[in-house]
Amino acid sequence: MPTFNHDVVIIGSGASGGMAAYILAQAGVKCLMLEAGPMVDFTRHRSMKAVYDLPFRGFGEPGRFPHITQASEFDANLWTDEKKNPYSHPESDPYYWVRIRLLGGKTLRWGRASWRLSDYEFKGKDHDGWGENWPLTLADLAPFYDRVEPLFRVSGRNEGWPQLPDGKLLADDSTESLSMERFLASAKKLGVPTTKPRRATGTLASSVNLLLPAAQATGNLTIVPNAIVREIGVDPKTGLVNAVHYIDRRSKREYTVPAKTLLLGASTLESTRLLLNSRSRQYPTGLANSSGVLGHYLFDQFYVKNTVTAIVPEARGGKGPRNLMGGAGYVPRFTNLKPGKPEKNYLRGWAWDFGSGGTPSPELFPQWGDELARTMADVQGAGFSMTTMGESLPRFEHKLTIHPTLRDEWGIPAPHIEQRYTDNEHNMAKDAMETGVALCEGAGFEVLAAHSQMVPPGESIHELGTCRMGADATKSVLNSFNQAHDVKNLFVLDGSAFPSGGVQNPTLTILALTVRATEYLLAQKKQGKL
Amino acid sequence: MKRRHLLQTLAATPALLPAQQTNPSPDENVVLTVVSPESAGLPVRRFFTPEQFATLQTLADLIAPSLDGRPGAKDAEAAAFLDFLLAKSPRDRQVLYQRSLDTLNRTARTKHQKAFSELGPTEANALLAPLKVKWTYAAPTEPVAAFLRAAKADIIRATTNSRAVAEANIAGRRRATGLNPYWQVIE
Ligand SMILES: Cc1cc2nc3c(=O)[nH]c(=O)nc-3n(C[C@H](O)[C@H](O)[C@H](O)COP(=O)(O)OP(=O)(O)OC[C@H]3O[C@@H](n4cnc5c(N)ncnc54)[C@H](O)[C@@H]3O)c2cc1C
């Protein structure tokens, strides 16, 4: 018989759930963490293999992951099985939902790019009139970013730019390769700012090594893998959360635990799905949804992968000095920074990741046979490429709803997801492509291919919104501390809380918001308000 | 038996003369040398008709010939692998391959009164002209052009990722590629 001595229940063990446990357990709060997936054992589950020894020679089993282009045959077993965990989208608007259901969530695989949001995002509406402001400013969140960056050992270079706030970084003073220097000079000439990448460092920068061990060492964290939360229970008298109902992933047996305070970090779409699936007399359209916006304002960052692929001519045939190729960099948003009417035919802006030293894909050459083989030998390591990441605007009609009939393997109603890119995003992508070509040409690179076609919504793995925070409880679900306006003992910590997202990869902000929310929770508890 | 497999087998199983026989060990952690199913037998073809397969083989050879000692599609048995892959692929991909291989063959017969697989290199290469267009993000709308683009990528990948290429890299002291961490099923 379990003793139920926990003070809080945490759902999910990724960036948000892991950070909640890290702060609360160390503050002496007893945490029960329910995680849908199993635990990963890096020694037992991972071994080196040659691609030719895989059954599908690295192509992967056809049709296994129709929506996860990131899945390879090597890591196929890490990604969420789409047949057991189905979802739907309009046929004309594909949505690529990329999930990892394991202890640690997507932090087991994230690319670790870690940028702060700025007041261009937090106060976006004040700047250009679109959407809603966040109910907090950079000044409110900066002290929490200050604590997360050293924990994740984020490296990079501070530039003092208002649109890309400085951080507490491990200084990246690495020298640039010659091709990179040429590109940076070309960017400077056109007034385009550039900086070093900003990334969490270390062999693994995941919740499973950076957050959960410290939390568990306190003796205050109980982790329950294989516990798929189905519904959140509410006290009919108070309207507060009082229980969490979950299913054992393997046996499908159902369980219930009491919950005095609930912290939800199941990831953007899963958290909102769970709230929408938790209907009651008090909350007939989903838990904490008196505003009617739960599920709405879904957005992400659109990606145009390899917007420009170029060749550094001097590197052809392996010629050129040793330090000609290599290195990576970042261009922050630099358009529409002046307040008022946008200078472009779109609102907001985009960023670029760029890198030197790759080999362009053979697909890009209109050749085959010996001719192609010679070309590939000639351009090996001589490539330069840029990927665009653009802001997509949150819109009411972009949403997650619950499918009327579709259910997952455990009988839980599945989501229906609707998001498409509009003219604003397409105009931005086109501008990014044209500017990228100009920068590469300015550097004396041969542009091999350029395009402005973004991958489908979701594929950037930066899905955000659907349970947004805001100052006005009639237009938002959460307050500025990720606490539900309607249900005081419910906190939603993941990316669903974002009212807008800029171009910056979101995880650093999810982590900082979680630290802020959980410390607020601690203060509330101390004051007897929770 | 394939020569490659024969060599591996010879290396892996030294003749067991009574004098050399090792004593049975009670240890559970024995290490035995094994080979993959792919290197032990000849693959059974399931998907393409003999004519389509012959066309694909010829096409594969044109796209990825062996060059300067580096194995090509033929050494990598890329066409046989694609027969297996296509048998498991979504229907639209299967149709694209089947119809386009038939079209290539029909065009060869109309133009040269020969099957595609019987054409000389100049005639056969001329039929691959749709591959000469500048790359665009969207695949071409004309089916044979779309097929050639897809097949080019598949043939190159099936060749690059083959055991033949890996062995040649090792033999030529080039950097071994394609070795990566593999994740087992996590239960
Ligand atoms: C390949 C890849 C590259 C990325 N690169 C970057 C990057 O460079 N920078 C960046 O900022 N972000 C990046 N991301 C995104 C980043 O990983 C996510 O933003 C981050 O992990 C989100 O944290 P989370 O806690 O919201 O969700 P997750 O980390 O996904 O964790 C959610 C957890 O909740 C569990 N869960 C879900 N439903 C339930 C349920 N019903 N019951 C119980 N548990 C449940 C899941 O199993 C999961 O473990 C990347 C992601 C991937 C996959």
C-alpha cells in the first residue's frame, strides 16, 4: 500500500518536469514524478553498429515514422511510436509531431541551442501591435536565465544586442576559419549581425544527468516511469486539482494518486491534450479553460533547412590552407527592430544557423555516374550552408482539439492538430533566402542551391502555445507564474505556456520559467496560500 | 557461397584438430563469431518483374559505377537491396518505381528496339537527361523525372551504406564511415 507522502505531483520528466523536480526536491518538497515512458540505460540500450549491418541499410523501416524526419535507423527505437500514439491533422495541412516518450523526454536528443528571449518577444504587441504581450519582461526572467545557463554550461559570446540578451556563458573565444571570416565580413558589409553559436555543452545535457540525479539525491523525489497520465481529477467543491489518474504503460492497469499541487510538464501538446481530456462539471470544455483559449494559439518556429547551400571555391579538390574550412555561427533576428510599421512585407523576423565544412548532397548536382563521383570528391568538405528559423505568429485558428473517435493504445482520446504557415511566414522565408544568397555571393562562395520552402509545422520540434500565459484571465489560461488562473494548485510549465516565441530555440526559456514558477510556488506554500 | 562469406567463414572457424580443441568452459560469457543473414545467403527477389529489375540494375550501374577501386552499385548489390526496400515501401513510392521503370524500358524499345538493359552506355545515359535539370526543392512533376531523382538518391545511399564500400574503405585505409551508436528497443 503506497504511503502518499508527496507534496506535489509532477507529470513528465523532460526539461520542464526535470527542472521542477530539481528545484522543489532540493527545497525539501516531496515530489512524485509520473513519466509515461520507460527508463533509458545508456550502457544496456546503446551499442556501436555499422550501417551495413542494419536490416534496412540505414534507410529505416519504410513507413515507420511518417512524421519524424529526424528518426534514423540507428535511433528509431527512441522516438514515439506513431501507431500506438496516433494523432490527426487536416489532410491538406500536414503536422509533424516529434515526440520522445522516455525518462528525460526530448532532452535526451535536443540540439542544445540556448538563447534568451528578449523584450522584442515579451513585449511584442507593444512593438508592432500583433498578438499579446507576455505578462512578464526580460527583467523578470533574467535572474532565472542567469541560473540555468551555468547549470547547462551554455557556451557562446555575449554581444550586448537588445534582441539577443547576453547570458552567463562559458566564453567561446575560438578563432574563425578563413571561409567563416569571409562570410562574417560579407554579413558586416550588409549590416547583418553575426555571433557564435550558443549551446549547452558536455557529453549529455539532459534532464536525466543534469537535473534528476541532484533531485533524487535529496531523498525527496520518487520517479515512476511507465505511468501514462490519462486525466486530472478535480474536487467538485473547491474546483482544485485533487487527483491524477494514470495507466501502467505495460499492463494497462489503471491507478489513482492524490494531488495537493500539480505541476504539468508533459510537453506542449501533451499537456494541453491532458487538460482538454480532463473535463468535469466545473470545467466542461477542459480543465482551467474558462477563457476558452485552451488549445488555441498553437505556433512554432518555421524552419527552412539548407536555405542556401554554397561551395567555397578555394576548398575544391581538398586544396586551400588547413584553416580554410570549418566552424559555425548564428545570425539573430535583425529585421523590423524599429518600433511601429514594419520595414518589410512581414512582421517580426528570422534567424540563421550557418556552418562551413560540410559536403553538399549529391542530389544538388545535375549529374550522375563518373562525373558525379568526381564532383563529389572535388567538393568534399567544401560546403557552406545556412538554415533559416523564422517566427511564426500565434493565431486563434491554429489549435489542438480532441479527436472525436481516435484513441491511443491505452484508450486515451488523441489530439487533432491544425497549423499552417501564412503569407507572413512565406514572405519572411523568401526574404531570408534572397538575403542569404547575397551574403554568400558577397563572400565569394558559389551558390549551389537556394530555396524558401519551410518544413511542415511541428518539424522544428519547437511547438509552443495552446495554454498561454497572460495578464488578462479572459484571454489566457495561466498567469505570469505558469499558474492556472482558474485552478490555483495547477501549474503548466512547458512550452504550451508561451504567448509568442520569437526565433530563439525555446528550451532555455522553458527551464527559466520553470525555476521562476516553482520558486513562486514555494513562496506561496510558505505563505500558506497553497 | 559468396567469396566474401567464404573468406569470413574461413577466418572465423579454424579447423578443429583434436589436439587444438579447447576445453569446455563453464563461463556464461562466451564470445562467438557470427555473420549477418545478408552476408550468408543470396537475397530472394520479391518485388520487381524480371524486366523492371534488369532496368533498375542497369540504371544503378549508370548512376553509381565503380570508380578508382571504389565499389559501385553493382558491388553493393544496390538493385537487389532496393527490390527488398520497395517491397516494403508505401504504395505511391512503389507505383513511381514500377511505372517509371516500365516507361524507361518502353522508351528504350521505341527509340532503339532494345530493352533498357541492353542499351549501350551512350544510348542509356541519353535517357537519363531529366537528371540534368537544376535542382529545385520541389520534386519534378513529370513522373520519370521524379523517379530518376528519387532513384538517384536511393541508389547512391544503398551503395554508400553497403558492406562492400565499408570493406573497400578499410582495405584502402580510408576512414571507415557508417559506424554509429545504435539504440535497442527500450522496454
Ligand atoms: C532532435 C531535437 C533537437 C532539439 N534541439 C533543440 C535545441 O537545439 N534547442 C532547444 O531549445 N530545443 C531543442 N529541442 C526541443 C527540446 O527538446 C524541447 O523544447 C524540450 O525538451 C521540451 O521540454 P518539455 O519538458 O516540454 O518536454 P519533453 O522534454 O518532451 O518532456 C515531456 C515528458 O513528458 C512525458 N509525457 C508526455 N505525456 C505524458 C503523460 N500523459 N503522462 C506522463 N508523462 C507524459 C514524455 O514522455 C516526456 O518524457 C530539440 C528536440 C529534439 C527532439
